Amino acid sequence: MRDKTRSPGKPPHPTDTVAKVLALTCSEPPGEVTYWTGRALAQAVGISLRSVQHIRDTHRLQPHRVRSVKRSNDPGP
């Protein structure tokens, strides 16, 4: 028998976790990398990759479509 009083699915992430994902997405990544990957962000926050993707989709963030110049790792002249 299933418990009909409980709603299906997992509870949503706490608002502080969502805020941390959003803040890190819009900030500079650590080290010499030029952008936050989903896996690196998930590892930094401590949630799954799919959760990071879901939070980005919900807030309509598309960091891969930024039309700005990224930092280059090449040594300059």
C-alpha cells in the first residue's frame, strides 16, 4: 500500500543553496579556468549536476550564451 498523504517527488533545495548556485554562476571561477562548468559548480555547492541544471533552467540562466570577452590563458606579448 502506498501512503496517499505524502506528495510525490523530492523536496526542493533550500533557498540558501539556490542562492549560492546563482551567485557562483555569475562570479569568477577559481583558478585558471574561464567559466564555471556544471560539474564544478555542483561539486563546489555539494549537489548533483542535474540539480544545478534545474536551478539554472528555472532562473533562465544561460552562462554558455554570454556575449562578452572571456579571460585568455595565453601569455600576452
